[in-house]
Amino acid sequence: MISIPSSIIQVQQLLNTEQLQQIDALLQQIPFEDGKTTATGTAKEVKNNLQATREENPYKRQLQQIVFAAVAGHPLVQTAVMPKNILPPIISKYSNGMEYGWHTDSPVMTIDYTVRADLSMTLFLSDPDTYKGGELVIHTPSGYVSYKLAKGDAVIYPTTRLHCVNPVTEGERVACVTWLQSLVKDTEKRELLFQVKTIQERIAAKDMKSEENLLLLQVYSNLMRMWTDL
């Protein structure tokens, strides 16, 4: 079956084993507080989790830097998202029935600096076998889709989507969440560019000098010129 790029992107092994070990050690040094402190509007009423303290903490900053560099440097993120800005990630914990009910993330987010939030990202930092529940559920045009990915994997999805985190009934779910501003803010246009670029790269892998590869590169470049938001 042909894999067709879409507006929801799963990134396998965004973090490698060494990075995950570093993060596990850093998490032991980071204090957590009620997650409601950063929620706004109706989200505050449905948010029940813990998140890393807002106070400056060198261990939190180091963890954020590891995740930020991994996101910014990943080739799939570059192709699918075309990031213009990436916010420092928030670190969250869920246990003992904690959940985050149905909500939509704010269109403009501020963490150190302000960006238009085009895409949301959840990076899973717990082995899925160590907790029950805790699935990220996204409402898509085709229905509800659940994600409970391997430790170090991430899912990126349009911030316009309704989503929730199911209650964690056993164990502890740790994750990072962040928001990205794309060079192309329209989801359908961004998805089309992702598809064109994916096809072009597959053709280039077979014959970089082929006419088909050159024409697709031209189409991709011209569409980027038309749609890029700078």
C-alpha cells in the first residue's frame, strides 16, 4: 500500500536512546505544579494534570533544549511542517485518574515568545506498557483517532483539531507538548506541499537528473513562493 502524507504526522524515534536517558535523569530534578496554571478559557475547566514549574530551572531548560533541537533538526518535521517558529516545550505528567478533556489549543501561544500556533506536537516520554489509559485522542474529519506511541515518538497535528487526553488509570504518563508556526499556515496547502515533496524525493532517489524530478522541484518551489508566509 502506498503511504500518503497527511496533516497528522507520526515521527518515530524523534529522540534516540541516549537523549531519552538524559531526559529521564533531568526529570528527576524538575519540580511540577498544577497544570491549570497555564490553561486559558474553557481549557482551564477540563485540564487536570501536572506540568513542570514555570519558575526558571536549569534542568527544565536543558530538557527543553534537547527536545527543541530534535524537533528543529528532524528531516520529516522540516518537510511536513516547514517550521518558522517552535515554542519551548511544556513537560506534563498524568497519574491517578488525571486527564485533559476535549479542547482546542489557543490560536496564539506565548512561552518566552509569541507565535501563531499552526500545529501542536505531543512527544511521548513514557513507555506505553508502564501506564493504562492516557491516549491522545484527536477528532479528525474521518472520526476519532487515538495515539499512544512508543517512548521517544511524537505526533504532530493541526492545532485547529479538537483533542483530549484520556484518564490515566494506572502508572504515570509523561509527555512534552509544544506548538509550531509553519511557513505555510493553511493546512490543506501544507499537506499538498508535503505530498509533492515526498513524491519528488522518491523520484530523486531513483534518478536525480530525471525530467520528472526537475519538474516536480519546479512545481514545489513555485508553490512555496506563492504560499509562504514571511
